[in-house]
Amino acid sequence: MAQGIPDEVMMNDTLIKELADVAKDAALLQGVLMRIQETPNSSELVTYAPFTLFPTPVPKAVFLQALAVQTHYNTLVDKISQDTDFLEEALSSTIAVDDFTARLFKLHQQILKEGRSQSIVLGLNRSDYMLDQRDDGSSSLKQIEINTFAASFGGLSSRTPDVHRHVLKVAGRLEESQNILDNNPAAGLARAVAKAWELYGSERAVVMFLVEESQRNIFDQRYIESELWKRYCGRGAVLEETSQQLYDGQEVAVVYFRNGYMPQNYISEQTWDARLLMERSLAVKCPDISTHLAGTKKVQQVLTRPGVLEKFFPDQPQVVEQIRATFAGLYTLDMGDKTVTMALEEPDRYVLKPQREGGGNNIYGSEICQVLQGVKGSTERMAYILMDKIHPAPVQNYLLRRDAPLQLNNCLSELGVFGTYVRQGKDMVMNECVGHLLRTKSSEHSDGGVAAGVAVLDNPLLI
């Protein structure tokens, strides 16, 4: 890791083992925690969430670029969610072949027909990027996706800076330890939830976190809950968790969805009825169904078409330029388009993406050919989009996981930036960038996040 930790540290096996033990204790001390895989329902058995031994070097210019564009992405998502014609046109081909997206869109149409029940809109987003290495050695920021639903790790990433600071101090790298940035997305996410609750206007109403029954990553959510209790909920508000329905007997001001973005979350008609019940309710939904659809891969692809951003920012060419600068190449697979041939000829240049969230869904290399050969002549191909493969510069690091060997890996990183906004009617009352997340994985893995068991938590060391 020549740009970050010197070789004499990285190659000293005795020191590395000592630092790994120090790092694990520091993570436990700071509360960088997950429930263990064997007993995901028990808080009595926990371990440290997986993380890197050292922070990863990130160019300061592209890091600041990612932070600067986040409030514009917040605005864009919100504008898309209000543009019913755009959503219908953008998703028309996808809903014809993707049953899950079609069901979500049907729910969206039903809410539009009945009339939106709540004028307050709450957005908690995370825009994810990788750094594409240019021929001259510099890097450019390229967006992977924007998460408008259950954008995770704002809680745990608020606890990791002190872990890496401590590791660097013990390693004798005091100057580098002082370059680890403060980062507290949990506080910013909680601030937006509290603002929506305040605008709702009932001190007796509750904030409801909708979570999975079996959840290893519960502490990530608990930190946001803790920030709400600590900072904002001393005036009668109540926080509740449920995996099934609205809290019995309590008025709900805000529903914060941390579950409900995958088809397997909707196991019966009863679960779809529950989602409809919440969408119809007076509660502020995060996200509401329109914002959920605004985060789909197909919408992301349509936004790259010429003139589309200008539609949403008609008199703001600088904003358009800032957003468009982060776009990777994205291509439709609609019938009649030549991109299927393009992908089959050079599959290693692309990533094939279905309309799914949660990590581990993307398709790479020879598997692209297997999938596309099977659907190239059918409308099923329209359930996917194609994206240029991004090539970040690998960096060496140690990935600390429970029961995993301590070994040096070639690693790739992904930078996420958290954004929040609250709109009431036509008035945007809050629009903020509230922190960042760095996740790192071994370069042998093509896809997958922390929750999927591939990537680990990290911190940027700005260079």
C-alpha cells in the first residue's frame, strides 16, 4: 500500500498480527458490531463487523467531488419521484417483463389514483461510486448506483474512524491517524427523520423502523435509533420496531423502511397489503413508493440519455455537468437495440444488472454470455441494463473477518455518500450531504457488499 501504509509496516508479520488484535479489540470497543451468522436473532452473541486493518488511500479531489454532488442527486431523486410521466415512460419496458418492478409500479399507480395522503417527503439516500483509473494514472469518479431504499451502514460507518485512528497510532503513524476524517452519517440520517417527525406535527406519534425478523446488521440501525433518542425524542416521541405491521394502538408519524426492497420480502398477498396500507397512511414514508421506483437501475440508465438531466435542471447547466461527470456508460437492452451483440462480443467490458438491490445480483464475464444467449431473442432481456465495467486501481490491505485467515489481499474499494432531504409540499426544507462510507473487497470478488459477506468496512485516507 505504497500510497498509504509503508511497506515496512505491511510486510512485518509480527507487527501485522499485533495490529490485527488491537484493531479487533478497538472495533468491539467502538461498537462496530454485527450479530454472528449462526444466531442472527440473538444480541447475546456478537462479533466485530468485518473491516480493513488499514484505511485505504483515496484522492482528495474525487472524494470532495462525490460530497459536492450529493445534494444535487437528492434533488434529482425527488424531482423524478414527482414526475409520473417520466417514471411511466422510463419503466415501461421493464414492467412488461419484471414481475417485481411491475407490482411496485402497480402500487404506485394505485396511490396516484387515490391521491397522495401525505405532502411530507423524506429521503435517506446513498450514492455509490468507484474510481475508474485513467491511462495517465489519475482517477475519475463513476457512479455505480443510487440507493433510495434502506441505504445501510450509516450507523457502523459512524464508529469506524476511531478504530483506524487507533490502529495507525499503535503502528507509529501519528500523522496519518490525524488524516482520518470525522464521519457521523447516523446523526445526519437521524436529523432528517426527526425533521419529518416534527413537520408531521404530533408529539404523541411514533417513528417506526420496519426491519427484518432475522437481522445480523441490527446495530447499524440501532445507532440511528440511538441518535433519535439522544438528540430529538425527548418531547414525547416513541420509537418502535416491527417486522410485520404498524405498531398497535400508536399513531405513526414516520415509517423508515429497512426491509421491503427484494421480492423475497413479499412472501404473500398479506405483505403486499401491508405495504399498500402504509403507502395509504398519513405517515411519512422513507421511501414512499415513487421514490422507491426512482432508485431502480432502469431509471439510472435512462438518466444518461442526452437531454434527460436538462429536463430536471432546465436552467442549471453547472448542476447538469456535475451530475453527468459521474455517469458511467449505461445501455438499454430493449428489443431492437444492438447492445446485446456488443455485450456478447466483449463481455469483460461490461456488467449486466437486473432490477434488484441488496448486493450479489450483478452478472460478469462469461456469465453475461450465458444469460444473454438465453434471452437475446425475447423480451426478458429488457429486465436488465448494461453498464461499462469500472476499473479501479487495486490497493493492498488486510481484511479482518471473524474466523478468516490474516492475509494480504489485492483490494478494490467503493465510496458511498449519504444524502438526506425533507420536502413539504413544494418547499424543500432540508437537503444535506451527511457523511460517507468506504467499503473494500478482495479483487477476486466481482460483486457483493458487506451484508452479502464479501466487502468490509473501511475509511478513506485522503491523499
